[in-house]
Amino acid sequence: MIGTAGGSAVATLAERSSRYLLMDHLGCEPSGDAVRYSLIATDLEVCFADPMGP
């Protein structure tokens, strides 16, 4: 999610079965690299969801 005028950004990571949501502040750099480093810092295994999955 990107804030008004691109002033800040948040990466979201949702676990489907438990509905656990993790939000990580990206500052004012909403780039793919910033999201990747944010997810690496969580030390969680990240898999991309299948849009046709449950």
C-alpha cells in the first residue's frame, strides 16, 4: 500500500489459513527491492499464493 502522494509505503504479508497479517513499513521507497528486503528481514518462509487456490 502506498500513502498519499507516495510519501510512505507498507508491505503486507497475509497467511491464508490463520488470517495472520504482517505489515512492514517501507518508508518512502516503494520499490520491489524494498519489499524483498522487508520480507527477508521477517525470517519467514514466503511462498506466492496460487490465485486459484483456497
